[in-house]
Amino acid sequence: MASVLKKRRKKMRKHKYKKLRRRQKFLRRKS
């Protein structure tokens, strides 16, 4: 069970990074 939770956490981290990258692109366009 613990290994499954670790895998899920890794997926969530990747998803968060994708959102951050999108925000950075939007900020660059606005500036």
C-alpha cells in the first residue's frame, strides 16, 4: 500500500509542475 501512495504522490507532483509551467508562459505573454 505504501508504494502505491508514493507513486500517486509522484504523479501529483508532475501535474503541479505542468500547471506552474503553464502559468509561467501566461506571465511571459502578459509582460
